[in-house]
Amino acid sequence: TRMSFYLSYMFMATLTGLLAARGKYDVIYCTSPPLFAGGAGLALSYLRRTPLVFEVRDLWPESAVALGELNNQTAIRLSAWLARRCYARAQQIVGVTQGIMAGLRELGVPPSKLNFIPNGANTDLFQLRPDGACRVRQRFNLTGKFVAAYAGILGLAYSLETILYAAQQLEAEPDYQFLIIGAGPRERELRALLQELALTNVNFVGEVPYDELPDYLSAADVSLVPLRELSFFNGTLPVKMFDAWACETPTILTVNDGEAVAATAAAGAGLVIRPEDPAAMVAALREIATWSETRPEAGRQGREFVLAHYSRQRQAEQLAEILQGVIIRAI
């Protein structure tokens, strides 16, 4: 089961930390989800008497319950207890969205512990690659086509079937083509739906090396970020947006409200539509297809926005200051 996998991971991560890195670290940094990575960090922090810095990328168990990943009441209570212990033990906590920061404050985490470092993109890796884009387009016979791409895990957070139903509505227009890049727990289900719909305008690429991902994003005219229709997602900032913008590719984001909507408006590099609405996605694709003259400028605006506000390099400097402060206080 998923829970047994998480528990076995926590045990092995703790054991590895004890045996492989004994006495070689000054601070423990762990990121959640999975929350049980935090459990390993918590155990090591106590056993090695080492400061803990805890990064929260999603509030657990709240996010797991919302996505249907976790429904066993005992597991939910255990997860909530473990989260509280991690928050209490951590010398500093990093939250990646203002929604997460607000949630942590509601849980009683002292403001003095909280640090906001948002999601972002590695702008050295993720940048426009014209040569890579040409290779991808040639490989999939996409030269001269309008290409919409999804790149990422095929998981529960994303309404990937919305892409397939939008592709179905556009199948009679062969200039519209779709790439789905990645693997994950929903892959078999999505491939079955693709076969059922008999779509010829969708290419399932599968998983690609991370350093090749910018080639695919550069090849796309638009990158799709199809979040499911859950109020929980109003507080998210998907990394997929920033990776695409860093490659000068506009986005179509599906969410009702929140930080990602504001970021898209500020970047001027995409559209926001209703979640789980294939017709709305088709309309957005048609609109961006008309941006033939302005699309490059929208892409450049997206990259400039990421460089100014969401660059991993800038965020690394912020994190280094936090870690150095924790180490100094521990001396």
C-alpha cells in the first residue's frame, strides 16, 4: 500500500542518514511531500542532535486528503501528528506559496520560524533552445503545426483527460497537435482513454531526461497546466508555469483563483481558464494560435518575469542565508 511504501522509505532514509552521513552534516534539510521525508529528518534531528530546516511544498495531510491519496482515518491522524512534530522541531520552515504560509500560521507555527521562498525555475537550464525545438518538431512531424504540450508527472493533481477531450474537439483540424511528456500513476488510464478516443493528434512521449525537457518546452507554442477543480489549488504556484516561461513559452493554466492567476497576469505570458473544461481549453488554444506575431514577445515577457521574481538562483541565495543562520545559532 501507499502508506507502507512511505513508512519503509522513512525507515530506510533514517538508516541511510545514520550510517552513510554520520557526523558529516551541520543541518538537516528535508522537503515535504512526502511528509515521511520529514519523518526521516525529524528522527535524524533527534538522534544526531542536529538542527532541522523543513520545506513545505504542500500541506500534509490536507493536500493528500483533497486529492484522494489518503482516506484511511488512522493514516490521516498519524500524518497530522507527524506534521505537527516536524513543525515543532524545525528551527526554520520554508513555505513555497502564500497559501501554505497562511496554513502554517493557522496551525500555530510561530512567524519567527516562517520563510517564504516560492517555486521557481532553474533559468540556466530552462531557456529557449531553438535547435532542440527543431529536433523535437522533426522527430514528431510537427513542423509548421501549432503544438500544445504537457510536461510533468501524470499524477492525480492534474486533469489530463481535459487535454485529451480538447484534442478530440480539434482532431478535424490537423494543424493543432499535442505532446504529453512524462510518466506517472495515471499513465495507463490515460493511454487507454487515448486509444478509446482514437486520437491521432496526441503524442505520448513518455519520460525524458530532465536536461532535455527545455527542448520540448521550446518546441511547444503553449504549455498546458491543467490543475483539477479543487479549491485547494487556489493556493498553489505550479513549477510547470515557471519552467515554461523560462523557455519563453506561454501557458494555459486551469484554476479558479489564487496566486497562480495573479502571477500569470503579472507575467503577461498566458491565459487562465476554468478547470476541467475541454471547450474552454479549445477556445484558449485557438486564441493563443492567433498570437502568431505577439507570442514571441509574450514568451520573452514570461522569461523576464521569472528572472526577476522566480529564479532558482535567487532563491538559492535566500536559502543559503537561512541555512547559515541556523548553523551559526547552533554553534
